[in-house]
Amino acid sequence: MYAVIATGGKQYRVSVGDEIFVEKLAGEAGESLQFDQVLAVSDDKGFRVGNPELEGAVVEGEIVKQGKQKKIIVFKYKAKKGYRRKMGHRQPYTRVRITKITA
């Protein structure tokens, strides 16, 4: 059984027990949360797709960790003009373990 959920402007294919990295969500490690934007579900009844979401379908998860990804360097440069800008960025994320899929 798996589901396709939408969160943070992205779509994820999840099954029970999966751990996914999503855009930062509010909450502390150990708290539970629900994803109600379920786009599709595949189970023993077959594959069902919402229009755009499935009514009554919920995916439950537990926050494992809040963190930041590795630093990326953003370097801007214009030739022959003496313009250089160096910046770093670390994107925050939330690691979520999927505990239950209800459809």
C-alpha cells in the first residue's frame, strides 16, 4: 500500500515505515502530524486518484528530526566589472516517518 501526498510544493510517494525529508514543518521531534493533501492511493482495492485530492484520505506521520541540509555556496560574478558576491545557504528540513495511511 502506498500514497502520493503533497507538502511544501512537492509530491512524495510514501508507504508505511518510510522516512522522507520535507520542507520545514512546525513541531518538535516525536510529535505526530497529518497530511490531508492525498493525491492518490494504491491498496488492495486498486489505484484511486483524486480530483485533485482524495476525500477522507489521510496520511499520518511522526516528526523524527528537524535540521538543516549541507551548505551550498552561491557565487555571483560579472566579468570585467569587479563584481563578486559569495553567500552560503542551508535549507531547513523536517524528517518524517510515515506511520499510517487511511483511505
